[in-house]
Amino acid sequence: MQQAKKYVWPLLILAVFEAVAVTLWLTKHNLFYLFNFSYIGLSVSLGIFLFIRKYRHARRVVQLLVGLYMLVYLGLICRENMQIEGFWYYLFTGVFEAATIHYAVAKIFGPLLFGRGWCGYACWTAMVLDFLPYKVPAQPRKKLGWIRYVTFAASLVFVGALFVSGTGRIERIMFWAFIIGNAAYYAIGIALAFRFKDNRAFCKYVCPVTVFLKPMSYFSLLRVTCDKEKCVSCGKCRKVCPMDVDMTDNSRQRENGTECILCMECVKNCPRGAL
Ligand code: SF4
Ligand code: SF4
Ligand code: SF4
């Protein structure tokens, strides 16, 4: 019975994704949503299942399954711009489709439930950055978080300017914006990782999506907490955190609390099972 109980989480997550899949399929009369959210739900559930089975690369499996699906299938084959520019584009056209649904589920309302799980398990930018050698930052965090507001504003101004210009080739431009934008993200992300000896430097300083993710994940239901009775203050958890979070502090204001990507490295490395 105890054994079976362990698998409640993957089943619960699968049920949540299936509920979204069926609701969107029936309300939007589009079978794509059933396939899309079922696939993502199955991938995430598989990852949690593998994590429970203590498979070392469980998170990487989900990152590759979801990240490649979104980048290659949705982005390159279906030509959907799933980046922030695509979100602004659909928002301005008043259509609740593709990127607007993706943002609502993964990056705006979803984080109230699962924090920045997107950043740990699904983002196709981080999927590549996490292959780089600096899994744990080798330098202290820089005060460069303001850059995210510049990139956020730039994405908004770019799409706003396209609409104001009245160009008839906007769909084509959005597709190329997806290609060029992704290439730029990878180039900047890799350069910053080597410059700051930190795989996640792009996430910490540049990514415009964090303007949505950070405030919403502050209220996240799912978060790493510390059992103070068990903790012996050995500091091992903080040493392995890629995002410089103080996970031993249970308050919502904890240091870099809205940066947690739920990678579970701290949990795996705690010798006392306190997290
Ligand atoms: S911060 Fe941005 S680039 Fe990094 S994982 Fe999250 S969404 Fe992806
Ligand atoms: S190591 Fe722990 S606190 Fe740090 S990002 Fe991963 S789950 Fe969050
Ligand atoms: S690794 Fe565990 S025991 Fe050590 S400080 Fe972190 S929570 Fe406490």
C-alpha cells in the first residue's frame, strides 16, 4: 500500500493535464489540444515516476521530451511562435490559441500551482543550457536582473511595431522571429554560461519570461520546504542549487525564493531527508 501511495503524484499530474486536454478539446473543438496536453502530461508524469524510482536523469528526460516537442514540432513544423513574441501576437489579435494558451497554462496561472516547474522540466532553452559544464554557479550572483525588463519591453515593442506598421506579412515575420529569437537565446545563453561559469545565467538575468514567472511563483502551492527538526545545517543543499535559493528558510520571502525551478537537486543531496 505504501508502495502504491508513492505513485499518487504522477497520476495526479496526469489527471490535471488530461482535464486541461479534454476541456480545451471540447471547448475549442480542436483535437490538437487533446493530443498536445496529453503528450505533455504523460511526459511530465513519466519524469516524476522516474524520479520516484531514483533514476538520475529523470528531469533531463522530461526536458528533452517536452522541449524538443515544443521547439521542433510546434515551432519548426507547425510554425507556431511559442516565444514571448508569439504570446503578444495572439494577445493583440484577441485569439486565445497556441502561445496564449501555452503562456496561461505554463507561465502565468500554472506557476500558482507548480511554481517554475516550466523552467526545470520543459523549457527548450534551458534544455540546451543544462548540458553545459556549470551546473552549480561557480561565481556569486550578479546584480543584472534588470536586463529581463529590457528584453521583456523589447519583445512587446517589436510585436506592437509590427501591428502598427500594418504589414501583411506578419505571420511570416513571426515565424522568422521564432527562428532568430531562439538562435539569439542559445548564443547569449551559452556565452553567459561560460562568462559567469553558470549554466543558468541567462535565466537569472536575461529571460523576459521571468517577468511573469517570478511574481506568480511567489504564491506557488508546490515548493521545497525544510523540516527544521531534521536539518543539521550542513549546507549541502545550498551548495548544489543552480539558482542560489535558500531552501532552508520556509518563508515566501526567502533568498531567491522565486528562482526555484523545482529541480530537486537539494532534496536528492540532503543527507537527513529534511527537504
Ligand atoms: S528562465 Fe526563461 S530560459 Fe530559463 S528556463 Fe525559464 S523560461 Fe526557460
Ligand atoms: S536545488 Fe532545490 S531550491 Fe534550488 S532550484 Fe532546485 S529544487 Fe529549487
Ligand atoms: S542538506 Fe539537509 S540537513 Fe543539510 S542544511 Fe540542507 S536541509 Fe539541512
